[in-house]
Amino acid sequence: MSNDSLWFSRLNLDNPYGIESYVLAILLAILVSVVSYPLVNVLDIANIIMLFLLEVFLCALWLGQGPSLVAALASVLLFDFFFVPPQFALLTTSVEHIVTLIVMLLIALLTGQITATLLAKNQALHLSEELTNSLYRMARELAGAVDKPQVETIAEHYPHNPVTESLLEIARERLHYADIAQVNRMQVESERLRASILSSLSHDLRTPLTALVGLTETLKAGGKQLSQPVQQEMLEAVHEQSVHLADMVTNLLDLARLSAGKLSLRTEWHSMLEVVGSALRLLNSLLPSERVQINIPANFPLLLFDAVLIERVVGNLLENAAKHTPTNTLISIHARIVEDHAEICIADHGAGFPPQMLLAAEARPPTTGLGLVICEAIIKAHQGNLHLEQHASGGACIRFTLPLGIPPVLENDPEEEFPDYGQ
């Protein structure tokens, strides 16, 4: 008999453990007695006992364990009253009949209890199967959910228990991490698109800007002054702004290359003092030697870096310091070894950084300029860090680090001479 048929065979009483089921068990025992009594001369006593046992079995099957016990007791009493001599009495002196009643009672009790127990287990298995199927359907629906409102809608169609709550929590976590992954993908695509636009735009602007700078330089070098001083000032302003714009476009192009990872490093072992001296020579007109104080030890080790890029970092930092400090103040360059990296500090005695400049790189406003962003990207590409600091006594300090390595051993390398920058 299948699970569904066994479950269907149980009578659908409003309260299967109420008094109605016990009354029905007694009535079924009385019904068997009424039907069997006219057949007492036709059927053998064993057949009548089998009818009572069948009634107990059906009570256990239909009504449950408690009613089957009542049916077993009622069946033995009715059998003794109607079919065991002396009839219509509950007392018998025959040992044979007493044994028959005891065996019948035991068989009826065992049959009823075993049947009721097996049916209860079958019912529990059926409920477990229904719960498993329900959880499977719920898990399948939750796997196809694409947002949290859909998960909540699915949850309304299923009962709440620890297992369903666990499935719902797993679905919510899956959607949460899926949203994070989607946001990260969008950010990556946005950064890639931004870098592509910057690269294309910068590349397209470089040619006309170079031509504009060349034309203004030609006009200035032509040897003829313009007829009016205002026109000469306008020419100077156009040349200055075109040079500034060309530098900005170059910075944009470099930033796009750095962001896209397309700028390859040409690293070699270099002297930091040599790179600083080269950067200062390029800034000689803006930053005279008397304003710079270099404190780099003579035995400072060689470092592995791209000389062109690090020279650009030093030049940008020195240029910013020169533009934002009074002309009568010193700018110092310090270098030292800190644990497993070299630290270079460029400090001035000006007004210092605005508060927003001291924030983390991602929290700074976009008006802080491209030069510092490019310097940070170059240092990061060299596995270093760049920090902005504010001196308590006034002035700004920018520190950047470069990793130490094992430089090659140079034999009889003549010392190079650098301009006197206050060392």
C-alpha cells in the first residue's frame, strides 16, 4: 500500500484523539458482534475471532492507537459475553476459553499497536517527503530570484521554519554579493571607459596644441614687436596658456596610460642624487639654486626605478613647492633609509596644504590637480607610497618611498659633480 493510500485511508475526523473516535471503536466492536451472533452455528469460533481481530486492525488503521486499544478490550468482552459459554455472562470456568480470551486480547492489542505505530511512522515519512519537496521547490525558485523583492514574494508562499529561513538567508546573501560584484564590474568598466576617453581625447588634442605653442613661439621669436603693448601682452598670455594647456593634456594622457596599466617601467639602478640634480637643472629658471637645500648622504644606495618617471615626480613636486611658497623661503630635499625602503621628503616653509588635500586619495576633490595624481600613480607603479604631511611649525612636506634592493657593486666609479644646491 502506498503512502498516499495509507494516508487517505485514515478517517478525517475533526479531532482524531477526541471521544468520537473511541465511541466509533466501541460501535464497530458491537457491529461485529451483531453480525457474527446469527452465524454462531455456521462459523467456527476461530473465524469469529478473526472477524474481531479484523475490526481491531481497521480501528488502528482508521482511528489510531488509542481507539484500537479500546476496540481490543471491547472485542474481548463482547466475544466472551456472546460466544463463550456460559453465554450472556462475563465469567467462564473453562481453562480453554480463558486461554482463548487471553490470546485473543494479546493478539488484538499487538495487532492494533503495531498497525497504529506503522501508520504513524508512515504519516511522519509522508510529512517529511512533503516538506522535502516543498523545500526543493522553494530552493529552485530562490535560485532563479534576481532581486530581494522577488525573494520576499517567494517567502510568502511557504511556511516559516528554521530550514526555510536558512534558505531565505542564503538567497539574500547571494543577491547581496551579486550586487557587490555588479557594482565592481560597473566601476571597472567605468574606469576603463574613462581611461579610453582620456587617452583618445588627449591624443587628439596634442597635435593642435603643439602647433599652437609653436606658432606663438615663432611670433615671439620673430624679432618684431607688435604695434600695441596690449597685443604683445595678449601674445604672451596666449603662449603661456597654450603651454599650460599642452602640459595638462600630456598629464591627462599619462594618467590614462597609468590607469590602464599601459605605461611600462624601464627600471635600472640609479642614483637618487643624480635624478634630483637633473630635475633641478630643468627648473633652474623657476627654482634657483639658492632656494634649494639637498640633504642626501653621499653613500646613499642605488635604487631600482624608471629614471624618467621618478625625475618627473621630483620635478612636479619641486615645481609645486616653488609656485606655492614665497620666493625668499627654502625648499629642502631629504633622503633616508627606513627599514626596507628609501624615503625621500620634499619640504617647504609656505602656507602648507589645504585641509582637503590631506584626505585619502579617493576622498580628495577633483580640483587638487593632475600633477599630484600622476605622481601618486608613478610611485604606486614602483611599489611605493606617497604621503602628504603638514608641519606643526608651518609648511608642507611630501614623502614618497621606493623599495630597497640589492644594487650591483661598482668598482672605481668616479664621482660625478653636481651643481651646488646647498648640500
